[in-house]
Amino acid sequence: MSPTIRETLAEAERRVPRLEAELLLAHALACERSHLLAWPENRLKDAELARFQALLAERVRGVPVAYLLGRREFWSLELEVSPATLVPRPETETLVERALARIPADRPCRVLDAGTGSGAIALAIASERPRAQIFALDRSREALAVAARNRDRLGLHNLALIQGDWLAAIAPDSLDLLVANPPYVAESDPHLQQGDLPHEPRAALVAGPDGLDALRVLLPQAASRLRPGSHVLIEHGHDQAENAARLARRAGLGDIRLHRDPAGLPRVLEARRPS
Ligand code: GLN
């Protein structure tokens, strides 16, 4: 006889945390997690058990839960994610908060999210600032396809997608705000072998020997693409605040500020193109 929901979860819990077992089982059964708790004595159908066992094996191999479910919540938005996109992180909500503080709610504003991936940052901003005109840019067409599906499913029509190599094709003096969560991990960082990172796109994580290569391109580009007097906000590694500020100054940006994430770590550089 096939196992019950309770037995299946008890068995799985020996290999993965309880919450993950529940999320994967709910996914295999195409039901809400609450259903598992309400009907623990229900028996799985063979196909359901096979689906669950396949998901569990992938998870034990290290595949991120978000990729197995095909979704992750960010800024209270349900987003599709795939191995073509980074899994959105909670600390990136700090960047969204700072961006919203710079975008007026009552008039148009041109905002560009460079390296948008699943579109998480751009969509969070689009949902909060319907009058803003948001551009979500990425080099990866696979990532842009995910971002497009997220935009369409969420019905956020104030967002346009652009394929490009950072800001190379963006007109000078054209942006009121630039935001980015670029790759910032150093090539040799042992962190790349841990947790979800081995399964995430390397191009979304790694930026040269010191993790600063993307900033070396983006900050000088920002200095010319922003309208004079406009701001850039960029997420960085917890130990990169000083280097990020130095690169911003070297690019001719000023009014440099550093923002911390909820864990208290330096996480977002803010700078302004002089008027
Ligand atoms: N915050 C991610 C991590 O180190 C890195 C994301 C990025 O490079 N933009 O887990």
C-alpha cells in the first residue's frame, strides 16, 4: 500500500528540513501546504509519490528549492524563477526600499534595473510606482523570458524589457534612477561551492578576481547615462562598501551613502551624478 502524507513527510524529514519536505510534497500533489496538515492520513497515488521522490532526490543533490518549485516570493510578489536566473534574496529588498525613497509616486520617472534576472527588483518597483516607467535590462535572453512571463502574469505594464550588455546601448542623460544587483562574488570565493550558489548562473554571481568587475563597468556608465543630479543604487557584498564607494568617486559620482541590510551588513551603495 502506498504511504500516507504523514509517513511520507516523516521519511523525507530524515533527509531535508521539515519545511522543505512540505513545500516539495505540496508541489508534487499540486496542493497548498495546509492541505498536507489537514489530511495527513490521505495516501499518495503512485504518480504523486514518484514525482515527490524525484523532487526530493534533486533537493538532496543541492538543487535550490526555488528552482524545484519554479517560484520564489519577493516583495510579496510570487515570481517564476529558473536556473537562468538568480534566486531573489531577502537582502535585496533593502535595494527596493531605497529605490522607492527616490521615486516620486505622483509623477513619471525613468528607472532602469541593470541585470534584472527574474525581474524581481524591477517588478517590485513597478508594483509600487505605477507612474514610473521601468526598464529591465539583462544580457541573458533566457532570463529576460522569465522576467517577461513574470511581468505578464502580474499585469505590470509599466515595465519594458531590454536585452543589452550593461548600459552600452542606453542613451546619455536618459535615466532618473539606476538600480542594480550585479554579480559581486570573487572568483575564488569558497561561498560559490555552498548552499544554492553552485546551481545558480555563474554570470549572475561572479565578477572577476575581487568581485568588483561589474562595478568597474557599471559605475562609469551610470555617470553618463543618468540625468545630472540623479541617483544610482547598487547592491554589493558585505565587505565591499569601501571599494564600491572608491569606484563611485573615481567615476565622478558624489553624495555617496551606504545602506545596511536587515542583518546590519553594508549592502547598498547610493551615489549621485553631480548636477
Ligand atoms: N547575495 C548573493 C550571495 O552571495 C550574491 C548575489 C550577487 O552576486 N548579486 O549569496
